[in-house]
Amino acid sequence: MIFADIPPLIVLAGSIGILLVLILGLKIHAFLSLLIVAIGFGVTAGMDPLAAIDSVRNGIGGTLGYVATVVGLGAMFGALLEASGGIQNLAKAMVARSGSRGTQWALALVGFLVSIPVFLDVALIILAPLLYGLAHRTGKMVVYFGLPLLAGMMVTHTMVPPTPGPIAVADLLNADLAWVIMIGVIAGLPAMIIAGPLYTPLALRWIGEYGDHHAPPPADGEVSPADMDMEPAEGALEAGALAATLAIILPLVLILSGATAKYWLPDGGLRTLLEFLGHPFSALIVATLAAYYFFGIRKRIARLDLARIMTRSLEPAGVVVVITGAGGAFKQILIDSGMGADLASAVGGQGVPIVVFAFIVSAIIRVAQGSATVAMITGAGLTAPVVEATEAAGTVYSDPQLALVVIAIASGSSVLSHVNDSGFWLVSRYLGMSEAQTLKTLTVMTTIVGLVGFAMVLAMWWLVF
């Protein structure tokens, strides 16, 4: 075993380094890079090459059976809400009712809600006309409205299932999804408030609120005057907003009800029904069918068009799924090679709480390669063996504690969005900012989200659990 005399934390750092070289230096896709590092790690650690391949296969298979289903259903659900205009109706109605002083708070809440079923970059694109309309009517910078929206989006993108990232991390760590949702919301709301409505005035002073940066739409003709109209139609807009809100919270309510039924209902009957409907598979199937009917059939969208919308939604979801599978392979290699136990001993010997280890690992990967999703999945793949080895040694983590580890990883994956993050350039373009201005706004905002979220995790870890 080549690694026998090398401290496990050094081995971990070397593995992360090689992974980053493959992704950043050689521009190899994260899925293939994770597989290469996993197999190479296993063989170098002394595993038989065929045993390493079996370990990778078992890791991928054990992960994808759950994650592929949940991520696929979530993608379809979000696509139906997007295509029907439900997301736009929700945003416009909330902004219209908030008043001028509450617009930023309303937008932060809109971002928090819409990024649960819809990918962050897609949500920004479909809500960009709303931001342009507000800027046009008020004479303020687009970033005045965009930054609170993005803060809400970033929180649920990384912390609240059924968004794909936290779903994948929860599965890799065998964390209870209901607890992840609850703790993600508890940690995420303060992060959203501080990074969004509270930080935005400071950010505007920093970049010059009254400069020449009142951004137009990205290109002429992309946004029509009708797109920028914020006035609700006679009850229809608010009805659509209410329907979209109910649709978004439906799977969350089902999952939470199913998870808590055992605490307040006797065996059988209603408890069995709630637990069945509260399983993520059932909850998302119900939510997707409801969206299909109310946001598709009832809106007279042709069934063939609905089928195409749902099929297209699986394309970006597929990327998340295969990367998650590779993360599961890396996790399994660490366990089967024995390195997970060594890492657990090293982390425990240094007195490092598992939530701190999880946050640091995912933050390093996030800053180095840019993608929050890759950082979450890789961080979970490295943290899960430590959790399992620690539990095998006699320290058993409760469901709330495992959920806190998930949110620690999510917080680390949120920090320091910068030039190696595709989202950095999307925000720069749509909010009409230079690279320097985007660093002063988006980069700081994402870092606040990550640090406040992690502070909430530490508080709950030490004070509550």
C-alpha cells in the first residue's frame, strides 16, 4: 500500500489536487475526472484493480437508484412551472404587493421559493425581465433588485431539497431529507436576509449606486415591454401566483408530514399513508402530476408540448445525476480501501468537528473549480466515509446532526463565486456589471451566504444538538 506511511489528510489533499488538475488544467469533465481519481486512488491504495472497479460500480449503483429518480422528477416539476408562467406570475404578484420599500425583501423571498424547483441559472434568465422592468420604472440599477433575488436563489440552490445538490449530498450521507429541509431553511433564511436585502445597500455604495450601470437587457429585442409589465391583471396574476406557491411547497409539506408522522400518529392507517406520500419519490410524483394538470392541461398546453418540456428538463438534470454517481464511486473507494477509517481517525485526533471538516473540504473545491454542485458532491463523497467510519467506531450521529453536516457542505459550496464559476459570468451579463463590480457584489454575497449558513450550523451543532 503506497499510502501506508503518508498521513491520511495529506493523501486527501493530494487526491483533491489531482482532481483539480484534471478538471481545471486538462479540462476533463468532472464526471470522468472523479472516476479516474476514484479508480486510481483505489489501486494506489493497494486494492486489486478489479476490486476497485467493483467498488466504483457499487458506489455508482447505490447512489443513482435514489438520486436519479428524485432529480429527474424535480427537474420535470420545475420545467412545468416555468413553461406555464407560474414562476413569473409568482414573482410579479409578490413584487406588486410588496410596495416600493419592500421590493428587495419580496425579491429575496421570490428567489428563495423559485430556486427550489428550478435551476438557479434558469430561474435568473426567466426572471430577468422582471428585474429590467423594475429598473426601468424606478431608475435604479438592475443589481439593486438582482442581488436580493440572487441571495434567495443561492440559499435554496445549495441548502433546500428537492434542489438537486442537497438531494445528492443527503443521499451520500444517508441523511433524513425532512431534517435537511428543516435545517436548510433555518440556516438559509438568515443567510438570505443578511446577504440580500441587508448587504445590497452596502454593495451599491461600493460600486457606485448612481453610476452609468443601469443595465439594459442583454441584447436588443430579448425583452418586450409586455415582459416588463408588473401590474397584476384582474385577479388572474395573483391566482396564478398562489397556485405556483402551493405547488412549490406541496412536496416539502408531504415530505415533512411523512417524516414526522411517527411522532404523533399510531402505527397503520393514516400514518402509513402519510409516510408513503412523504417519501421523496411519492411526494415528487404527486407534485409533478399536479403541475402537469394545473399548469399544463388546465392552461391548454398541448400534451405533446408538455412531453417535450418534460423531456428537455432531463438534459441538465442528467449532468447532475452522473456527477453524483461518480461522487458515490469516490465515496465507496474511500470506504473499501480503508482510507475512510484513517481519515476519521485523523480528523478525530486533531479534534476537528465533522461539520468543520465538511465545510472546509467543500469550500476548497468550490473556490478551486467554481461549480457549487461539483463542490457539494465531491465534498460529500469525501465526508461520507469519515462519517461512516466514525459511526463504526461507536460515535453515532443523529438525524439532525447528519442534516447539519449536509448543510455545512452546502455552505462551503456557496462561498466565493468568482471568475471560474459560469454563474459569475451569467450574473455579470444579466445585471450589466463589470468583472470588478461582480466581484464586489456577487462574490461577497455568496461568501456571506456560505459563512452565515455555516455559523448557523455551528450554533445548532454546539448549542442544540
